Amino acid sequence: MADSQWIAPFITALSTISASTIAFYSAYKINSKNLKNEILKFEKQIQWEQEKLEMNIIREERLNKLKIYNKVLKLDGEVTVLSSYPIEFNIKSYEDNIRPILFEEYHIIDQDIKDITKKIDRIIKTCNMIEEIQGEHNEELVNNYVKLLNKIDNHYRRKEDKL
């Protein structure tokens, strides 16, 4: 009989400890699952913020690039880079007005515009070395300058198509 007296409290204690362990383990699992969900939400929020920041940077670069192109087109209408009949390329006007704008933020202008600008610079350098503008050089300068303006215009059309 003496043995039966401690069995009931032992079973009660064992049941209480088991129930507490199960409750603690359940609470732990629920909290760890909630923590994982919170971490996932936080990571998604960080990713969204990074994408938003990258989009803003890209947008800002596009705006700056278009500002450069606006200046070039504006100056093309205000200064004479190409004279009328016979068509001649005015190197001084280009170097004093158009070229500085293109090189103001050269790193953000499109590669095709950079390539044409470098071609024009190479031809001008050749003309300066021989100290005259020959007919073929003038023709290349005129063609590349017109190509430059057309490429700038094409970049505006691409932007409009995306909108």
C-alpha cells in the first residue's frame, strides 16, 4: 500500500510535465514558424526596396541622358553646325557648342551616340593634323553629324514606345 501512495502524485506530476513540455514545444514551433514568416516578409521588403531604388536610379539616368539630348537638339537649332548649300560642317561651332554638352556626362549617353561622337572627333583630329578640311572629310563629318541627330531622335522614339 505504501507504494500506491506515491503513484498517483507521480502520475499527476508526469502528466503535468508532459503537458507542459508539449505546450512549450508547440509554442516554440509556432513562434519559430512565425519568425521564419517575418524573416521572409522582411527579406521581400528589402528586395522590393532595392528594386525600387534601382528603378529610381535607372529613371534618373534616363532623365539626365534625355536632358543632354535636349541640349544638343536645342543647340542644333540655335547654332550653325551644318551650313546650307553647299553643305559644310562647321568644326568650330561643333567643338564650341555641341561637343562640350555630349562630354558633360559622357558616361550616361548611349553607346551608339558615343561611337558617332568618337568618329567625328577622329575626323576632326585628322583635319587639324593636315590643317584643312578635305571634301571626303567634310562629307564624313556631315554624314556622322546627321547620323548623330537621327540616333538621338531614335532614342526619343524608343522611350515613347516603352510608355
